[in-house]
Amino acid sequence: MENNYKRLLYIDNLRIILVVLVVLAHVAITYGPVGFWYYYERTELNSTYVLAFFVSLMQAFLIGLFFMISAFFTPSALNKKGPKNYLIDKLKRLGVPLIFYIFMIAPSILYLDNLIIKGERVNYFIFYYENVLKKGIIDVGPLWFLQVLLFFSILYAIFNEIIVRILKNKKQLIFKFPSNKNIFITILILAFVTFLVRLQFPISATTSHLNFGLAPQYILLFGLGILAFNNNWFEEITPKKAKFWFSIAMIAILFWPLFIFFGRSSELSIEIFAGGLNWQSFIYAFWEAVLSISLSICIIYFFRKKLNHQTKLFKEISKSTYSVFIIHSIVIVLLSYLLKDLMFHPLVKFAIVALAGIPLCFLISFYITKVRFLKKIL
């Protein structure tokens, strides 16, 4: 989501795919049995657990990988611009879209819910005054990511300033790409810390619009993104290491149905995996930790080796990824509302909204990015 200064085409291409997966995940939450979103069509159909698996898989690595990529470009931005201009740029590129979403997009989605789902006919401006200005209802939606990224970015600038003063005139520490043994140790530590955090903050609940049950992963991967830039780790991923961690990722993915089958009985809710003092919560935290690290390694390697080039079309598309992330909520919610009275299977609705919503988001974003004053933000 960040501007980079030396274009890495494989990162641009990876961002496109990750944004598409974000949109798909939110559509899957709409028609599946798990997750948080604006609009749900929950059913008792077992077939919708395909969508639950997809959401769980995306939750395990998707946003964490976004944090890693954003962090990867953070040191170069700070070094190039200096602390003052770096922070101004972050406030502009992350803060302005966040404010726009809070005061424009989110109220519009809430108004549509009030109008279409609840059937309450009220003037938009009256609704806005009563709910946003008077009651102070604030919703950041998926842009909680920008909120947290802004916090991480400011924290990094402060931390970097302290470290630079401490290590003045000293050589920068160089860390080799971690061995498989050290990666396994990191995974175990991440799983254990996540398990402990979820005793207090299960992933089935949010606090102030944030899911603290996923915080350990995001903090770790942001930190690894910084280390990756400073030590050229993305370039050091070898074919052997990528294949090994791809195998680990596939084993973990194939393990998911067995884990759900044996971990959940008819008496137990799927909520048992979300957190608590039980083995299911720990194994689920471990499963997520394995995938967040292993998939990040093999995905980055694959894109660097196979997709480090762009056609003219993909170059244009890559310019729209950030704005797609910002506007996709209202697009897919509207499309879901249009289908709500149709008696289609949830998986069919998922396919329709996804196939229509993704191109529509990129089309709208294409024209948004052509607006001159928005180019510096988006």
C-alpha cells in the first residue's frame, strides 16, 4: 500500500492479487458462517463451510503479508524523506483515506443498511446528523488496516530515531536469512503468544474496531518486513527454501478439515477455535502461525521469480490497488443487497458478487486515480 522508490514489479503484482483476495474474503464472510462484515446471509448449509475455510486461510496470512510488504518499503521512505516529511506523507496517504472512509463511505453503508435492510425511510442528511454528528458513531471498516499501519509507521520512526542515536557511527547489524530451525522456533513463539493473547481477546470479538487476537502476527510480520529490507531477505529466498515451506504450507492447509472435524463436536460451537484455555485454540493459533510465515516465504519467492514483469494492463491495474482497498466495501455491499431477495445458493451468490464486484472496483478506482489531486494520496 506504500509508495516505493525503486519499483519492484513483482511487489506491485503481488499487491494486485492480495487486494483481490481481500475483496473475495469479504464476499465470503457475507455468505459464509464466520467473520465480521456489514451484511450477512448466514445459513445452516454445510456447503458454506467452504467459505469458512477460505476466510480462515485468508485470515491466517493475507493481512500479515500486507503488513510485511508495507514495512519493507518503510525504511527507504524514512531515509529518503527524513522524519518530518516521512510523517507528513504517512498522515496524508494513510490518514486522509481513513478520515474520508469514516465520514463518507461508512455512513453511506450504514444508511443503505437502514434503508434497504431495516426499511426505515429517513433523509440521508438527517440520518447523518443523528448517527455520525450527534451519536458519534464511528466505523473504520476494513480501513482499520490503515489505522494500525499509521500507528506502526509512527512507532517505527520514533524507534529508528532512538536506535540511530544509540548506534551512531557504528556498523549496521546484518542478519542472514533465518535457517529453517529458527523459522520453526519463530512460528512456535508466535503461536504461543497468540494463544495467550486470545485468552483475553478471542478472534470472535473486536475491541474498538480492532481484532487484538491477530495483533501478534501483524506486529511480527511488520518487524520482519523491516528486517527483510535492511538485510535483502526477499532476494535471498532460495528455491530449496521456498519449496520446503511450500510443502509445509500445503500440509497445514490439508490438515484444516481434519482439525475442524476432530476439534469440534455437535455440542461445541466453532467459537471454541477463536480463543480460550483449550487445545483447539492453541492448535488453531499454531496453524495460523505456520501459514503466516510459510506462505509469506513461498509467495514472495514465486512472485519474484515468475511475476517480476508487467504488461501495460497490469501496470494500470497496479495503480488502482490502493483505491480498490478503500472503496470495495460499499461496492460489494451494494451488489449483495441487489441479490438479497433472489433464492440462489450462497455459493452462487458468492460467485456472482465476486465476478461482478472485482472488475467494478477496479473500474471505479481507475477513474478515481485519474483525478489530479488524488494521485498524490492514492
